[in-house]
Amino acid sequence: MLNLTERRVITLTAAGHWVSHAAMLALPAAAVLLKSQFHLGTFEYGLLANLSYLGFGLGALPAGFLVDGIGPRRTLYICLGGIALGALVTALADGLVMLAV
């Protein structure tokens, strides 16, 4: 049986993991809408999507070092804050450059 602290850790980790995947899966789910809104061709959208996934993947190595340096909880909060900031910037994007940021 798990104690309260262990349940909290598992819940926070699972929720963070879910949010991370939901954010990454939102991009292909919104593909048609994004292509239409920003007048993107398939190539431009594919380039934007691939750069997004590349950035996510390349962020994994520094995140591992960050966990060693500041701890897993702070690293998770930084990651979730970055996802929230990225979602906000995406929602407010009025051009391709801001969308790419």
C-alpha cells in the first residue's frame, strides 16, 4: 500500500506525463486548422512540426542534467510551465514567426 507522499509523487508524475503527451499530440490534431489559419503548405507545416518535435527531443538531455542539479519536482514544474507558455504563445500567434516561436 502506498503512503500519501508516494501517491502524490505518482499523481504529479502521471499528470505531468499526460500533459506532455497531450501538448505534443495537439499539433497533429490541429494540423488542418493551423495550415488553413496560417496559409501553410504541407511542406511548411511538416517543417514546423518536425522542428517542434526535434526541440522537444533535444530538450530531454538538458532536462536530465537539470534534474540532477535542481531536483525532479522543480524540473517538472519548469517543463509544465514551458508547455503552458508555449500553448499561450501558440494561441496568441498572429503570424508564422510567432507560431514557430
